[in-house]
Amino acid sequence: MMFERFSVEGYGAIVTGGASGIGLAFVEALADSGARVAILDMDSVSLGKQVDRLFARGLDVRGHKLDVTDRKAVDQVFAEVAAEYGRLDVVFANAGIDPGIGFSNPDGSPSEAGAIENYEDERWNRNIEVNLNGIFATIRAAARHMKRGGGGGSIVVTTSIAAYLNEGMIGAAYMAAKAGAAHLARNAALELAPHKIRVNAVAPGFIVTNIGGGWLKQPEVQNSIGATIPIGRIGDADDLKGLALFLASPASSYITGAQIPIDGGVSLGKRLA
Ligand SMILES: NC(=O)c1ccc[n+]([C@@H]2O[C@H](COP(=O)([O-])OP(=O)(O)OC[C@H]3O[C@@H](n4cnc5c(N)ncnc54)[C@H](O)[C@@H]3O)[C@@H](O)[C@H]2O)c1
């Protein structure tokens, strides 16, 4: 049956940053489809709440408090989860933090603090640490366990349209981190292909989540940004579920090294009015 190609039944999966937003949608897509899912997140309050909620729905989920910038802890949690599940089929390297200020304000005026000559080390380092180094630590741990398991696997990295599009409102460090994560994913895809481990990236556009203090939840922001998006609206985390299941399952068995935009057409450019 065709739908069997999309089955992740019985898979062992890990989702970083899975207690909120896009990561939570990935968790639900996998767990609702019969996978066992370990949610790794540094926010223990949201983590506890989501694990309880999903567990009460009868889903096979577990939570681990983890900061992906702590590489020893990443290795430790991956070892625990792999031992518990006895297999690791799917890893979503998704945890990330907001872009911070860019060189333009939302009204198009120049932003002093986001200007390259004023860009603070702390802002630069933190973004690279989570959004690039955290992805490296996650891919590395995933590769170790999947190679050892010998049964292949699927690694999915959450990048952003900021990995290849420049936008004045988005911080420079985020652009660099996401572009780095995207290229790292392609390199890992090439390296791991002989082991039947696929590595792909999803590049979301504007999706309503808790990122940046949940700024995209404001109706006026949604309307103004939504009007610039070819599909005519801002995205919802649920919009990512189909792609998540596709990339996790054998339905995408011949796809590796791809970065798939999921952005309502933003990457296509602006339509003339
Ligand atoms: N929402 C968007 O519009 C959008 C667009 C493009 C890319 N993204 C990317 O999607 C990913 C998920 O973001 P989201 O929008 O769902 O945001 P979110 O804030 O709703 O969720 C992010 C989750 O990651 C966790 N997290 C943050 N830093 C962590 C760390 N160091 N270790 C472990 N967990 C950590 C947070 O606690 C949170 O639960 C990020 O990589 C983000 O850059 C989001």
C-alpha cells in the first residue's frame, strides 16, 4: 500500500527543541504516526507540560532536559535514548534561537545596534553557538548512533530561508549560522550516504511559534507580513508536519542533501502588485 511508504511505526526518534513550535509539530507528526519520540529541550517547564499532554493522548514520548550547546550532555542523552529504544532511526536537529536584530528596523530605518560595525560579540557568539554549533553536536551524535546501528537513518536539520535569502531585519549571526548549518547538512549527506543515512534540511519561512517572544502571534504582524507572502498568509507549525513525516519515512528514501523551503512561496521573490 502506498501509505506504508510513509510509515515510521516503531521508529526511535529524537527531536531537539521539541517542546515548542516547529519542533513540537515534528514530535506530533512522528508520535501520532507510531514512532517513539524523545523530546530534548532546555526549557524544562514547556518540556514537562508537552510530555504530559502527549503522554495523556497515549503517545510514546519521553522528555530530556538538554541544552544543545552542552556537547557532553548531547552525547550522554543520545546514548541513553539509543539504549532505551534499541534503535535510532530519525533525528530532527531543530533547536534554535531567534535571529536578533538586523541592520534594519521593521519600518526600514537603519538599526544602530544591528549594524555590522556595532554588532556585539555576545550576540554573535550565542547565535553561532546554538544555531550552528548545536546542530553540529546533534548531527555528530546522530551519525555515531546511526552508523553503529547499521540500519541507516534520517537526519533533518531545521535551517531557515535566511540560509540563502538576505533580509535587513534578520541578524547577521543568524544568517551565517543557518547558511553554515545548511552546508554542514549537505556535507554530512555526502559523507553518510554510503551508510544509508540521509541528511536533509527544512527551511521555514515565517511560522507562528514562540520564537522571538512570539512576535508572529500578533494579528497586525500576521496581517502585514502575510500580505507579502505569495500564498497569502503566515505559516503555522502544523504546516510542517507533512514534510516532517515525508523526510523521516521511506517515502523520501532517494532524497538526501536537499534543503526544502516551506515558506508559502517567499523564496520565489515578490509578486508585482
Ligand atoms: N518560527 C519561524 O518563523 C522560523 C523560521 C525559520 C526557521 N526557524 C527555526 O525553527 C527552529 C525552531 O524554532 P521555533 O520557531 O519553533 O521556536 P520556538 O521558540 O517556538 O521553539 C524553539 C525550542 O527550542 C528550544 N531551545 C532553544 N535553545 C535551545 C538549546 N540551546 N538547547 C535545547 N533547546 C533549545 C526552546 O526551549 C524551544 O522549546 C529554530 O531552529 C528556528 O531558527 C523558525
